[in-house]
Amino acid sequence: MYYSQISSQGCRLSGLEHTFEPGDTIEVSLGPIGPIDATVRWSRDGSVGIEFESALEAEVVAYFAAIIPCAA
């Protein structure tokens, strides 16, 4: 699994081994951050968009943008 398009409210997860449906609740870890409770908002072609239960701090989003060019 890998993540991209990270914002304070959610992100995209791709390369998943499991199928998720909109409305499913999941728990994810983003590198050293987590576990984070989230809700699947969309699912398409092996990727899902998730919304975090609690918004990420701006510093956390900046961290991922700095280390992963496609994260933000």
C-alpha cells in the first residue's frame, strides 16, 4: 500500500490487497503516524480516498510533502 494526495482531511491509498466500499471505516498508519481512524469516501481501480476522523496537524502534512513529492 502507498499513499498520496495527503491533506489535513484525508488522502488517497493505492495498491491495496483488500476491497473497500464507501462508508467503510478503517484504521491506517502513515509511516510513523498512526493509527488513524478514517472513513472510505470513494473506491476505484484499486485505490480509495479516505477522510480522517480527526484532521492532521499542518506540520504532519508538511512532513509528508517534504519527503514524498507526490504526497501533497
